[in-house]
Amino acid sequence: MKMIKKGHACVRLEKDGRALVVDPGAFTEEDAAAGADAILVTHEHLDHFDEGRLRAALDANPEARIWTLRSVADRIAAAFPGRVTTVGHGDTFTAAGFDVQVHGELHAVIHPDIPRITNVGFLVDGSVFHPGDALTVPDQSVETLLLPVHAPWNKFSEVADYVRAVSPARAYAVHDGLLNDLGLSVYARNLGPGGVTTGAEYARLLPGESVRLA
């Protein structure tokens, strides 16, 4: 499997000539979902879900499909009958040749006065986990954790403890669009070699960079 980092929280996974894109929101490249055979959306916030970009991707590829939770599906399903599937915690499905499991139910708490919305995470091929905007710990092993390093709803100690709880072989930074170079260097120093994640290899790919995953 090849993983390509896109802007902010978005990644593209490629295998056997097919592509799956997770969370092509408004903070990533306009063409992040272009050419995708399958699109997964963790929740409705604009940095994860951009309705216009999803419509453009589905218009361009009549075979493309979306799997997402109800709050997103309700906004786009009518325009694409049979191509948008609503999923929730515990569901499993195959998307463009990738086996996907759904974990989690709620977005992390931003502030007690801000109502919580729904959020799901996706475990792809039993190996790569994208939690969306939550610190969900799947009930099985994870090889590659897509780690939301910075958001209004988290702090560094929670991020570090999350890596420890999931205990992946490696963690790649996502949800990093609000950090400048100074902030990114601080996270790299504390999450990287000699940091506090106790064994997991930490790395950050620049948008457009890719890595091969076993």
C-alpha cells in the first residue's frame, strides 16, 4: 500500500491501481479527492468535509463512492443515489478493494459549551487507522496510526498518551494544518526519537510526499 500525505487531515491510499481518500476537507488541496475510487469522511467539520469537492470528485468519476456517517451522508446522498453509504461504529465494508472497519462514535470535546457531534474513525486493511477528530483506541492492533497532532480539542500530553494507548509501530502526523514550522519542530522533538511515545516511530510527511506501507 502506498500512502500519500495531503494537506491537513487528508491522506490518499493506493493499492492495486485503485485509490481511497480520507477526509478531503477545505484545508487540503482542491483536487485532493480527484481520481479517488472511494472516499471516507470521518465527520462534518469543514477541514474534513468539503461538499463541493466531493460533488466534483463524484461527478468526474461515475464509479466513485463515499462512506461516511449520517450527518455527512444526509447532505450529499440525494445527489448521488446509491453511491453514498452511511456507516457507524462496528460496521465493516470493502471500498475500492480496501477492507475497512469503523471505530468510534463522538468527536472529541472542544469545550463543554460546544455540543459534541458524531465522528468515526476508519481502520483500513487492518493496518492504517485514521481517527478523525477523536482519540479513539481500536480494539485491535494498529500498525500505522494517523496521528492528529494539533487541534482546538487536544493538548500535547493527550496526543502522546494516545500514541502509547494505541501502541502502533509507527505514527504519521495529520491534522497539522494550523501549525507553523516552529510548532512542527516542537512536536517532532517530543514525539520523535528520544521523545515520549515509547517505541512508536514518529514522522511527518509534507503534503505530496508518500511512503510505502507493508
